[in-house]
Amino acid sequence: MYAWLIINQYLQSAKFDEIYDYLVAAAAKVDCELEKITNYQVLTNLSEIIEKRPDFVVCWDKDVRAAALLEKHGLKVYNCAGAIKICDDKSLTYIALADSHIKMPKTMVSPLTFGLDADMSGLVDVAISKMGLPFIIKENCGSFGAQVYKAENRENALEIIQKIGKSEFIIQEYIATSEGRDVRINIVGGKAVASMLRTNEGDFRANITNGGKMHNYTPTKQQEEMAKDVCRLLNLDFAGVDILFGENDEPILCEVNSNAHFKNIMDCTGINVAECIMEYIIGEHKSYGK
């Protein structure tokens, strides 16, 4: 088989290149040539490069427009454009799951301001009345725990909102029982293939990038079922699902990553998620093509 791996033209650092190389190597193990194609090539030169038409596409970028354009040309894309869009915007993730059984922190979505200067003091006051303090402010788009802030008081919240400028954001209830710890579960094809516990004694965020530590961990049945249900509801072929610890360790969804970096979880568990992904896609695509 011949397939494309969609990567971002502007994120070709060693950290990202390593992930791409793992996926290419994993594809080779299942007799698939996986060629790296940038989102720039897709959006500017698709009519020419598609002459060598791939059997399918693995989209390891968050460029929803590139993924959607590929789908318009009849290509099967893993993950699909709709799923990438929902996961890359935390407000859309919340909205997509708001009518489901998935337990999430209390959440408020910032209103659209068209980039105009807006007084958010009223929004902050409503959040305080509904969630108390502290609470979490998350820019809608962000990775590796960046663009996530803890507001300790009203003034601090307004300072954070001013600092992030015109970025849209959500405000979420602070889950004190999960301070500095969460569970990452990688789901592929509806199955939990790898998981780890992340802890951080110096930060409310458990992310490894922010100094967190990783530990081998077997998720509870409730945590695993939540991760699988989230991926099913969001139409994800593969994802990293982050889960917080509520009262009595009740699972609470933190966020969903449609193209979660898997190097840390491989170092922690020895499981190569890239191989799980490519084995699943090859098997699923053969069934899809029948």
C-alpha cells in the first residue's frame, strides 16, 4: 500500500520529526509506504501531487482545511477533518460532549468578540459565582499544557484574560483532587493500547513538558470506558485522552488529543503506539475498501 502522512510545513523540529519517523517505520512494518506530505503542499499543489494517489491518508497535523480538502477528493483520512476540528478547539470538545454521559468540569465558553476589545469582568464574576475560586482558564487552542492557567482570584483572572489577548478561551472548574496528576490513555481503533499516570509536584498541570513525571499505570475500568466512549462519540480512530481524578477517583475528562505525541508513553510503557495506529489503519482500510 501507498499512503500519505500529512505533517505541518512549519513544525519540522527534532521533536516532531521523531514522531513522523516512528509512523513511517511502523507503516513499513505492515508493508505500507508512508510518504510525508506537508499541509502546504496539500493546500497549494494538490492537483499535481494527487496524480500519485494514496490509498489513504494519516493526518498528523491540525490543519483542518487540508484534511477537509483531501476528503473532498475522495480520500479516506485518519483522523477525519471533523474529529480533528473538535479536538483542536477545547470549546468545541466541551460542546460536542455536553449532552453525553461523559463527566466534565463545569465549563463556560467565552463569547465571540470578533477580536474587538471587550470587558470580560462580567464573565469572570459569573464564573466565580458558578465555580468558585480558583478556576482554570484555557485558550481554546493549545498543546503540551501551554495556554492553560489557574486563576487564584478575580484580579488574577482578568490579568490572564488580558494577557492572552484576543484568543478565545474557556473557563473551567478547578478539580482540586487532581492537582498535578492525571491519566493519559491512548486509544486506537476503540481499544486502550497504552496508558500512564502523570504527576507533577511543582505545577497544577501534570504534563511532562511542564516538569511532570510519568509512571506505568493500569487504568480503572471506569477510566478506560470513558476514554473509549469519548473517542467513539467524537469519531476518532486514534487519540490520547487525558482524565482527571475527581472525588473518590471518579474519572473526569480533561481533554482529547487527536494526534497525541506518543514518545513519552512509549518510553514509559515500552509500547509503540505508532505501530498500533498503523496496524489498525491497514486492517480497517482493507475492510473499508471492500
